[in-house]
Amino acid sequence: MTDTKRLAFSIIRFLHDQLQSGNLTSDAQESLEVAAQCLETAFEISTDDQSLAVPLTLPEIFTAATAKFPAQSQANNNSSPSSPTEEQKAEAERLKSDGNDQMKVENFAAAVEFYSKAISMNPQNAVYYCNRAAAYSKLGNYAGAVRDCERAISIDPNYSKAYGRMGLALSSLNKHTEAVSYYKKALELDPDNDTYRTNLKIAEEKMETPSPSAGLGGINEDGYS
């Protein structure tokens, strides 16, 4: 049943993202709100339960799956998913910039959508995962942020910002011991970064006086790439 609940959770997340897009009529918004509520009730889940979150959004899963269909193979003959074309890289950068713009105006759900589209264009760019992790954290989806940071680090093990944002997400989950190790790695890679140093100190202090509540209280965030 867990996989079924994860699927339902992803569908509800997708519906919420669509509600945040601003592209729907009032009637359509009301219909999606009802649909999301019905799914939560039917499967006895809540969007606050981050244990049901998966690393990829529904559109990403759909894109990855449909790329394997025969109808898509001819279009993909000249470029594999791991080797995006120059045009795809350029489009991914444009989408990332759009996501950054949405972060600046605190439209975090829209930012996630843009970063996700950038990832679908170029899934081997660590920056896109790291930026989406920041957006997920702003939305309170710390588990999603952790997964995106893990993916960013797997792509670029020397990406200090990914370690810093992993520390932020872990701190928000009250996993301060783990957060300390990631802040230390971030500082090792970027020793002049005062934000990492400050957050490391805060995490070390919270290790000694743990708090039952999660969140980013007292912790500083870095900018977007």
C-alpha cells in the first residue's frame, strides 16, 4: 500500500503545483482543490507527510517514461538522455533563470516547476537539483531537498553549495549531527564562506540543546546559482 500512497501523494503534489501556476480558471482551480482533497481522504494521506515524497516530480517521471516509447526513439537518435544537445542545455539554463526569478518573488512552487523542467532538459547539471532543493526547503519539503542535494553531490562531489543546502535541510529535520558533517564538508570546499561557518556553529549548538520543532529558524541561507 505504501507505493500506492506514494503515487497518490505525487499526484496531489502535481495538482497543488498546477494550482500555484496561475494558469487555471477559477472553476478549474476549484475542481483541482476538490480532487486533491478527495485523494487525501481516499488514501488516508496528508501532504505534510514528507515520508511519502519521492525525488522526482510526476512530470519528470512521465518524461522519463515516455522517452522510452518507440515514437520517441527517432527523435532521440542523435542524443542520449545523458548527453543533452547544446539547444537543450541553453533551454535548461533559461528555465533555471526563470526558476531563480520565481524564488526572488517567493513563488516557490513555480520555482520547483521551472527547475524540474530544467532537470528534464539536462539531468546531469548539479546546480538544477541544488536550486530545486532550496525551493523544496522553502515549501517545507525537507525530505525532497535532501534527495535533491544527494543527487547534486553524486553529480559533482566538489559542489560546496550542495553540501551547505544538505546541512540546511537536515537541520530543518532536527538531524543536527548529520548537518554538522555536511557543513564541515561545505567549509572544507569553500573555507571563506561565512554562511557555512555560521550555520555550522548553530547546528553544533543545537546538537547540545535539541529542539522538537523543525524549520529554518536561526539558520542562514545562501543564494541561488
